[in-house]
Amino acid sequence: MRHLIAVAAVLATMPTAVAATCQATSPKNTVALVELYTSQGCSSCPPADRWLSQLPSRIDTNRAVPLALHVGYWDYIGWKDPFAKREFNDRQSQLAALNRSNTRYTPGVFLQGRDANWSSSSAFDAQLRAVNQRPAAATITLDKIQTQGGKVDVRASAELAAPSSAKNPRLIVALVQNGISTKVTAGENRGETLANDRVTRAWSGPLPLGTRTVSLEVPSTAARDLALVAFVEDDSGVLQALQLPLATCS
């Protein structure tokens, strides 16, 4: 019953029919996707979690869109991360291979699909500036947001800039949540209350480019602070990213 009430509270804050202003289109510059691979069972992850939480206050989302993807390969230590998904384990393996590595670790940060040094602000900022200076290789639009039956439906449109040399381009759409607090009772972070933002709660893709309606499940424990994230990638890495906070749809 508590879960049903939580879902109802979330959906009550989001309109069933939204105004035309509830939409977002990616800019003409390249927006970087920042992916943090983290785990609540990893004692070295909280500093990286805090870094990702603070990133939007330092860098505008027209430059970088952050995602926290929780992995489950540390669950055996004693704490099962409630936000871990197998597809995030698999994606980190794919990105490691793209970077010619066979090693997965946490915390690990990728910027536009490439290894990033999050612990050095100057190194990270330089890598980010280089991405932002490139003209956008793809355009993404998110609009026509609707909520029904515990799900968020969004019309997602993505196309490549012409001419393009992209190989095997695809679209991914995700639902992220801020403001999560978890009391950890086992494992390396036992006794700690962890704060997590930008947590990826739902994931759809890879999808072919074009225009389609994507349906994402709203978790029963989700709070109000939710956002849609979409990005286009190909076999060489991420091409463009976009964020749409659902608070703008109310």
C-alpha cells in the first residue's frame, strides 16, 4: 500500500497533458554525457557520488548531462545495491572495451564514452571543453510528456547531422532521480547514510534513430525530483546528450 501511495504522489505532481513548453531540444554544440559507475557497496564511491551531485551546480546541462549508473558486481561483499542493474554492468564492460581495457572498477567516470579523470578538475574541465567545442553530430528532441499507469511516456526524436560518418547510431532514453538517501546496514559502507543524485532508475535502448514514443516505469520509491535524459551514440562513443527535468512540465 505504501508503494502504491508513493507512485500516486509522484504521478500527482506530473500532468497527464502538458503544455507545449514542456519540451527540450539539444543545442548546436556537442553536450557531453558524464557517466559515473558507482555502487553503494563500494567504500571509495561516496566521494565520486558527491562530485557528480555537485556537477550541475558548476557546469550547465547545455554542456554536460550527468548520469549515475549503479553496478551490482560488489553486491557479494554484503550490501545489495538497490539501484544496480545488469545492463549497467554490461554497459561499463562495453565502454571499457571501447577504451581498450578489460578492467571494470568503481568509481569509474566516462565522458562521451571515454575515460575521464574526475578527481582532477582541471583535467576534467579541459576534456569537457574539447567536447563542447565540437559542432553537434546529432539533434535530439523530447516532448509530448504524458503519465499513466505508473509510467512516463515521452516522444523522443533523434537524427544525425548531415553529412555524418556515424557507424551504427542508436538512441537511449533514461529516467534519473535526485535526492535519494539510503541507510546502509552491511558491507563496506555499513552504518553510513548515503546520498545519491542523478541515479538512473529506468532505461530504454538502444533504439533506432527517428521519432518514437518511449515508455519508462516510474519506480514506486521515486520522489518528485525526476528528469528525462536522452543521448545518441555510435560505435565510437556518445555523439549528443539532452536533459529534460520533469519539474518543468508542471
